[in-house]
Amino acid sequence: QVQLVESGGGLVQAGGSLRLSCTASGSISSIDTMAWYRRVPGNSRELVALTGGTTMYSDSVKGRFTISRDSAKRTLFLQMNNLKPEDTAVYYCFARLYGMVYWGNGTLVTVSS
């Protein structure tokens, strides 16, 4: 079992930056993949960035967002720079271990124009 808690969301002007954090507890040593997803109301959840055996970014955030984990692999970060109004969404932390997936409750990011 893994529990995920996101933090760091908020309101920021276009061009600004935010850093999201996701703190994991439980069987964190068995996590093989962690990721950030986001959902705009009325749309499906979309992958933003992923880290595990590889690191991937969606085309819409490539060059602006950076995903990372701390050395203890307990916290996942998403550094978001040059934010755009279209980045406004609820951002969710994701973890996978032994084929099971876990989600946090999400943190809202609002980018004003």
C-alpha cells in the first residue's frame, strides 16, 4: 500500500513558476514508477510527466516542467516554469508498484492571464 499527498498548488500569473510536491508513505521502496497527471474539468486525466526506468514529458510541457524525486525516493516534485493559462488543472500524483496504481487527491493549479 502507498499513500500519496500532493501540495504546492495555487494561483500564479502566466509566466510564473510553481513547484508541486508529492509525499509518499507506505511501501515506497517497491514503487517502480511515479508520475504527474492533470485533469481539466470536463476532460480526461492526461499524463504530464513520468519517472521510473525512464523520464517522459508530454509535448505541451516539455522544456518548461521538470520531474524529479528526492534521494530517499519519498517525495516526487514537479517544477513548473513559464506557466500558461492552459496549464490550469488539478494535478495528481501517481505511483505504481507490483502492477497496482495509486493516486493522490490532487492539488489545484490556476494560471491567470
